[in-house]
Amino acid sequence: MGFLNAVRDIGRVQTAGMEEDSTVKFSQLPMIPIVQKSRNDQQETKKEQVIQVWLRTADPFAEVLDIQGIDRFRVVDYLADGLSVVARQEQKRRMLFKEPSGNNVTWSYSPIYRLGKPKRNSLRELLGEKGRLERLQKTTLNNYEKEGVFAPGSVDLLMNALHEQSETLAELWSDTERSYLLMFGISHQDSFLYPGDIPAFVSYFRDKVKRQVFDDAFSSPCALCQTSSAACVNLDTVFKFATFDKPGYLPGMGSGGKDRSAAKVFPACIDCYSALLVGREELDVQFCDRRTISGINIYVVPELITGTKRMDAAARAATGFITEGVAGKESVFSSLARRDELLVFHFVFWESNQAQERIHLMVEDVPPSYLRFLEDTWLETADVFGIKEDGRRTLDGAFRTLFRATRSFAGERQQDKNVMTEYTISLVGKLLNNEWVDSKMMKTLAVSRMPGLVNDPKWMKYASNNVRELGALVDFLDRYNGRR
């Protein structure tokens, strides 16, 4: 509960004073910008881009849009106005996007299609029986005509125009290291009207929100604010790891399916739900560490001990951190250790696998003073073993050293690497939870793997450093156990 309350409160802090409108309240970013690249990335991540499709219409402000063709394409940077909360809220209003409730739906809240990264032959990917243009028509455009947003015949005309100009579109969608969105808007007086500027699209969005959120809601006490509400939704609409296909994961899922057990799982009222949506997005943009453990996302969720209602002088520094985030910091854990004691932190270690999200570990209520204790213990070890590099004399450096050393035991098999990654995450979890750590297990792993490692040219290339790191880790864990 601490984690979810903190996510909700982050959403409330970020939207305090903003307008209460469904076009902003329930809208989301269609792509999460990667603020912080992985430590393994050798090249700077290229900024995402939007391919704007300027539609010609008889009247852009009509209730029914009579599509007459494509005026032009234009490529712009995604979130070009910056990543501030205000800038992102405005972009969400203009783009009018919300994630559909499932992957197999044949409609979209917004006339936006995620092209993603192209392969070498982007034209071939666009065309063909199962090409992107066909999927665009089935999953996004057809429903606009079906529900009367487009005049009859508009989709066929639009698809013909896209096919005729497919080579131009393929040239724009060509950088294999960059992700793209395809966004439909209207050309008006030599300007581009975004979906959120067009009344017909706004009306369609609001109608979809009503049908998909409010009409499917159920009466229940909210699990977060404990108020009885006539309109609640479940947690799986915010976090993909909270799904209805895992009977043993959530309470009340032994039998009966979604309809019978909905109110037994984790209901959130509409106000808490909308705050969770914003809070989850803030986690992805501002509070996700992708550097410490390769391939693993770490949510760093700050919670203000005084609560969001008390925003007085004593809490301003802590509240400032909630709006500032951690995503751009080189040493995340070291930075957290120096925060105000009005904050505690929750950590969620998870990994993304296509459309799934898998949680490896959750640790709640870690104060900055405890992180300082861990870092001070590591610094003593660093002094003994002559570790002098600034980046390694931090708590982040300790966790990265732990990951490198244990990962080196795995060899080349991916299955072995996955096992060692799980083991590393469990060790980090025990450290953050102030639990006893079995340092003997680390020694046993080293001894059992050493005969194979000394015959591995890749490992032997850095053997002296690997052995020193292993010794440092055993020393760190022993010091930690002795001071708990």
C-alpha cells in the first residue's frame, strides 16, 4: 500500500492546480521518453519523432469530418517543448492519447499510431497484407468512420492517399535507431491542428472514456482512499503486472472470472485512478533508474512522510524532489542518501518483456539515513581495496560491482545469466530491507565456478579486477552483517 499511495500522491502533486478535464485527466503520453540511457549504451539515444499527417477537410470544426485528402507530412521532435510537468500536460491535451484496455481492440482513443523503430526496408513494412498501413486502418481509423467521426468513404480515401504517398512516408520513417509516432491532424490556415484541438476528436475521446472507464466501473469502497464510490476501476488498468490471468497473484481470484471478482481485487475510485495514471507516468519519465542493473528498471518512488496536504516550509525541499525526479542522475542511490529525512523511498525492480511487465522485487519504506549507512559501509571497503574512482565510491557503485561480479559467474548461457540476475536482485533487496545476507554463498559460488572461469579467455582478460571486486564484495557483505 505504501508504494501505491506514493504513486497516487506523486500524481496529485504533479497536477495540483491544473484543470479538471477528462481530456487531460485521463490522457497519457503515447511514448515514454527515455531520459536516462543504460550504462551499456555506447551511443546517445536518439530523440523520438512524430510524423504529422496534415489532413484536408471541408471544415475542421464540424461534428463530422469530411476527409478530402492529405495536404502534407511533417516530422517534428516528440515532446519538443520539454519534459516539465506543464509542458507534458499540454502535450497530452493536444495529443489526446490513452492506452486502450487491451492489445486486440479495433479502436483507439486518439488518431495516433505507434510506428516504433523501422527495419531496413520501411516501405515493405508499411505495405503488404499485414503491413503497418493495414494495421493502422484496422486498429485506429475504421472506428472513426464507424462511429460517425469521419464522413462515409473518408477512410478509403485516406488509405488510398497513404498508399499513393507510401514512398514519401517510408523515407520519413527510416532511422532504425529512432522511434516514431504517426499522428493525424488537420491542416488549417497553414497550421497543424492537433487531435486535442479538433472538436470531433475531443468528443470521440470523451465518449470513449465514458464507455470504457465510467460505464465499466463498479460500486465499491476504494482500496486507496477508503471512500465508498459508485465508480471504481481495478489496478490492472494502471499497472500491467496486476492482471486477471494470475489467480495466485491477487486476492479474490480463485474463481469466478473478472465479473464476479472485480470488487475483490484492488478497486480504485475515479479520482485515485486518474492520480495513479499521472503518477505511473511520472515514474516512467522521472523516477526510473535504468543504469544500476543492466536490463532491469528500478522505480524510485518517494513518499512524503508528512503527506501531500502539508506543503509548508518544512516540507518544500522534499516536495521539490518529488517534482524533480531522479532519471538524469549518474548516481541515483547516492543522491537519495542525501535527501531530506521527510522522505522515505519505495523501490520496485521490474523488467519489460514485450507487452508484459514482470516484477522481480519490491522494497518499501527505506529512509535516506539507511542508504547513507549502506554507502558509508561500502566506502570503508573501498578504502581497504584501493577503489578510488568517484563513480565506484558510491552506493550505486557498490550495487553495480555486485551485479558485475555475480554476472561473471554465469558464463555465456542466457539461462544462467537470468539466474544470476535474480540472485543479484535478491541480494540488493536484502541490503535495502536490512536483512542478513549470506556472504558464504558468494564464496561458494566463486569457488565452484573458478575452475571454469580460469579457462575462459574473456574472464581471464580482466581476472585481476574480477578477483579484487569479488574480495571487495565479500568484505562489504561481512561488514554489513556485522553492523546490522
